[in-house]
Amino acid sequence: MKFLLNLHMNPAVWDSLTEDERNEVMTGHGAFMETVTKSGEMITTQGLADPSQSAVVRVRGGQPVVTDGPYLEAKEYLGGFYLIDCESRDRALELAAMIPDAKVEGLGVEVRPVMFADGQPEM
Amino acid sequence: MTIEPVAEDLLRELAPQVLGVLVRRYGQFEEAEDAVQEAVLAAAVQWPAEGVPANPRGWLVTVAARRLIDEFRSDRARRDREADAALREPEPDVPDTDDTLVLLFLCCHPALTPVSQTVLTLRAVGGLTTAEIAHAFLVPENTMAVRISRAKQRIKAAGARFAMPAPEELRERLDVVLHVLYLIFNEGYTASSGPELHRADLAHEAIRLMRMVHRQLPGDGEAAGLLALMLLTDARRAARVGPAGELVPLAEQDRSRWDARFVAEGTALVEAAMATAPLGPYQLQAAIAATHADAARAEDTNWRQVHLLYRILERIAPNPMVTLNRAVALAELEGPRAGLTLLSTLDDDDRINGHHRLPAVRAHLLEQAGEVEAALENYRNAARRTLSLTERRYLESRAARLIGRSG
């Protein structure tokens, strides 16, 4: 089963951490990546740039309209993700708990199942 | 690299036999598996150019054994084991197909997780490459390589032996094997019905391996039953997806597009098994599929028989999913209200009350009962819960048909 582990970032929380605490989170990601790679559960991971660097594209009357800035104004935003493939939902929750962000007060890791293309039609 | 289809089929047939010979002789599953993969690759390159050797199996055994010995030699730390392997008398060649079954038992060792059992079976018994397995499961090749290698290590750590299970544990071990092949089949049946049916098609691979198991254990009713179930299910493949890739439910499928050969073979298999062997869940599910296949049109379905078979299945293998399916049959026999009453017994069952199939079936029955509003709510609820995109589209389209009729 594939899951997207979303790392929601809150800059106010992040800024309130000490240098050591921030380093601990960073190193923790290295350890986590090694764990899921060695276990054969990692598909991919990416960190995302600050939402101030985003642009939102809308096509209106056949013309693309580009707005700089994030899609939603919010105090939290998507900071990065892991895409994993594991045995069960329980295992996905277990993996999410190993991500250092999950231990930071004010932050959490969102576990979202990935849909598959086809399914059982029987009915 | 394109391999002549004949050579390719032959290679996939021979690979597990060669692996069996090597593991029997040298006892190192992990290293032997690598050596066989290399030998198969060498054959894939050489045979099309130079012709298939007179004794292809012997050729592969020789090449793979040479690689394995080279591997032992190259590793000084393994000196002792090499001496040990060299001292051991080569075992006399036992009949090939036995080895394939023994290998299947090894790959489906209870110490492994279902995913590990599945990938190892595809690799070592199915002869698929790591890339093909990765493609079939939609994961990167590296991820799959790690998984396969971990599964092999776990086999070693569990001290699993290359031997047929003892008679007293045969039933239990065989059930694991059947379950793994069933998982492989389902993975293929639900995931690869699109236009790109290719050689790594998992449903066909599962049927091929299941035929082998059935050949070896012709008296086992559940092995016959699972093979029949696979054939009867796969027979509907062409009819279950519409022109736009949408799901076509059983009742609306064009039955002239069902594969008549698979239907006939599956039906004969399950009838023979039920007449001679102890009854089991796979036989019953195959018998239900055969009953559906027996009806030229959906309205000709013998629902009395379908309902009876689900009842027996419920008794020998209680499971809320079976009760759910029985509710559909009961609704056909006695009307949607009877089906809905049976469904309400599942509401407190934690094994199923978060599952999308419960509101999906309820929606169908409510629709039949003319309760449009409630049906709509259940279709939408089911659409939100399913993890299948195709199924979500199907449920949304059922809901859309009801809008306008409600209120």
C-alpha cells in the first residue's frame, strides 16, 4: 500500500526551536531515509521551497493567469513529503512516528493513502 | 533486449528448476538465486544468437553452478563453506517439477511477510526480473531490489530448509502458498487491466504457477478450486472495463465477451474437485463464479444456488465480506429489504464498517428499494472511502444518475 507522508511546516513553530533542536530534526530525516530505504519501503522524498516562491496558474477565457504566492494563505504549509510503499496502514503510522517532525510540539505528520488506478468491480 | 518468445517461455519454465537443483546441491538460497539470474541473462543473450542448446536445463545448471562456485572462491571468508560444498556429493537429479513446488514452499515461508512472499515467488519461481516486478507493483527498481534481497536474507535467518514440508504441516503451508498466488492474481487482476498487458502480467503469472501446483497436487481440492476461481474470474477480464476505462459491474457485462475456454475449464475443474475432495473456501468461491458463468444473461442467474453457496461459505469460513455478498444474492431472491436487513447485522462489525463496500452495496439495495435520497448518500459515502480511482468514478456516476430523481 502506498502512502504520502506529508510534512506540514509551521514557520512560527520552526523559528521557536533552538539551533540544536533544528539540527536534531535534520539529522533525524537522514536516519529515517536510511531506515525506509534499507527496508525497501521508500519510493521518493522531496523537500519543497518556501511558499513565497510559489505561483498559482489559472486558465481563464483560454488564457493562463499567473499569480505569485501560495495557493492558500495559511500559517501552515506543505514543507515536504515522503512517498512510501508498505505492508499496511499500521506500518505507515509506525513509520510516520519515526519522522522527527512528529515529535516537535506544534507539528505533525499527515498520513494519506494513495489511490490505485483500478479496483474490484464485483457487485 | 528482445528475447525470442519460445526461449523466453522456456527460460521462465527452467529457471526455478535450475534454482532447485542448485539449492539442493549447495544449500545457499540467496547466492544460488543470484547465480541463476546471471545464467538466465547469459542464456537470453546467447541462445537467440547461437541457438538453444540440446539440453537447455543442463546448460543452465552448469553455467549457474560455475557462477556460484566462482562466487564462493572470490570470497576468502567463505573458504570453509566452499570446501564443504565441494565435499558434498551432488544429489541425484530428482524430477524437475518437484523442485519447483519445493521452491514455492520455500518462497512462501511463514517467516516472511505477505509482500515478501509475493515478490520472492515472482522472482525465484516466476522467473521475473527485478525490473519487471518493480514495474508490476509501481515502485522504483531499487526499492524492489532491496525488498527481494531482504526477503532472501530472512529466509536464511529463519533457517528455512529446501525440502517439502512434513505431512502434518503440509495443509497449513499449502494454504500460505495458495494465498500468495491468490494475492498475485488479484494484484494483476485489479491493477493491470489497462491497455498495457505485457509479459509481467501478474494475473497470468499466477494462473501459470497455479497450474503447476495443481499438476503436482491433482488431488487437492483447494488447489483445484483456486485455479478454477482464477480462470473463471480472468474469463471476465475483457468485459469488466468499458471503452473509457470505466468499471462495468457484473450485472451489466456483455457475457458474450467472457472467455468461453476459461469458463469451461474452470467449471470442469471445480465440479470435479467438489465431487471428490473435502469442501473449501476456494472451491465455493469458484462454484459461485461458475454459477454466474452458467447464466447467459444476468437475469438468468440461479440466485438460489448463489445464495446457498454463500451460506455454506459463511459457515465454513465466516467473514463479513461473505455476508455482504450473500446480502446481494438474498436481495435478488427476496427483494432489497431482505438484503438491507442482513446488511444491518454488519454495522457493528469492526472488520468491515469502515470499508467502502458496505455503503456501496447498501446504496445499490436502497436504489432498488426506491429510497433515492438514502441511496445517494450511501453512494457518496462509499465514493469517499474507496482507495480505487476506477471504483470512485463508478460510484460517483451511480450517484450522478440519482441526482434529479431525489427530493
